[in-house]
Amino acid sequence: MPDDLVPDDLWERIAPLLPPRPARRSRFPGRTPIDDRVALGGVLFVLRTNVSWRDVPAETIGCSGITCWRRLREWTEAGVWPRLHALLLTELRAAHLLDMDDVAVDGSHVRALKRGAHTGPSPVDRGRSGSKHHVLVDRHGTPLAVTLTGGNRHDVTQLLPLIEAIPRIRGRRGRPRRRPRRVFADRGYDYDKYRALLRRRGITPKIARRGVAHGSGLGKVRWVVERAFAWLHQFKRLRVRSEVRADLHQGLLELACSIICLRRLRKSF
């Protein structure tokens, strides 16, 4: 069953990034550690189904949900997920499947069931505790960067952090690619200060103006970011934030982005 939960192509990319397990003692070694692939299968099971960690079916997965949570914590602290995402973006660029000239950005509210870092009163959910997912995608809707903030943070505050979060993407001759040429955004990002900051970085802002009638035409390019949110929220664990620790929820977001990138790679074969 774990092999079904963790496809071979995903495991081949993740396995080299995982920190090595500590050597067992020769005397009184204790229990045999759970295999990493088994634990990863449990993490993916939770990501897709949104069951609580304590309700993970150990008979089906091969280990307890608490073990899966501990491995998720360990791998998140080791920085596995950003490296996996960067690796898959590099493969996409090498396959000519990444178009970074035009990117789109947006944010989406999710309810936070428990308090923790990067939560706040959501203005679109009657002040209930919530968080925001902020995503930057390429012309095809492939996630390039994702950040997590409190539900009361304005979308525009994450515009530059998302730009800076784009990894150095190799895969082609020459310097690694990190900067887009144009950024498309809705009226929530309509601030001249941020337009100027983008231009200083050599990026042309394509942002709708507030107070102007709809029909700017930007939606022809921006719709891919809305589709990216639909892809992300197919992973039920991301529809509502259940993790108290913000870094673990961020790690699940980055893992979901990596899976989306891998799906795009599969379609090219």
C-alpha cells in the first residue's frame, strides 16, 4: 500500500533529499525505524484526505499517524520541501514547460481551526481565525512560490516576498532564471509604491487600477492563478488549516506545489 501512496517517480526525487537516519546502536538497538517511504505515504494520505494524524489507519499505511507527523516535522526542519520544489521546477524548465516571462499572483483565505503563528482575524470570515495562501505562478499556472500569512494580512504585502522566494531555476544554458519579466495582479495590488519596487527589479507591473471599469483584459492571463488555487485545494488538508505550527502547514503547501509540478512533467512524457 505505501508504494501506491508514494509513486515511484515522486519517491525517486524525494529520497536523495531526505536526511539520513541515525545509525542504530549495536547493543540494545530498540525497534527497527519505520521506512521513510512508508512514513511519506502517511503524510500524503493526510494531505489528500485531511484525516487527523491520530486517525491515520496504521494497518493500511504501515505506521502510526504520529510517526508520520514526526517525519513531516523532521523533513520540514531539514528544508526538504523547498529543495524538492526547486528540483522539479528545474526539470520543467529543462523540458521547456516553464514560461517565467509572465507570472500571476493572488491570495486565498483559509480558516485556521487552531491558533498559531500566521493566523489572524479574517475579514472575509466574520473575524474568525484564518490564514492566507499566497501563490505566484507562471504563464501555465505552475506554482513558482508560495507563502503563508495571517488571514488579516493584505495581499500586496506578499508581492515582493513571493518574488524573492522564487528559487534559482536551472535547466537551461546560461545563468539560472529567477526573475520574471511581467507580473499580472488584480486591483488588490494597486499601489504605486509596489509598482516602483517591481520596476527597480527590472519587472514590469501589469496591475489593474482601482476605480476603473472592469474589462482591463488582464483576466486572460491572470485566470491561471485561480486554477492553481483549485489544484492546491484539491488536497483537502489545505482547504482548512489544522496545523498549529506554521512551518508544517507551509511544508504541506510546498509538497502540494511539488506534486502539481510533477503532474505537469508526467503529461509531457
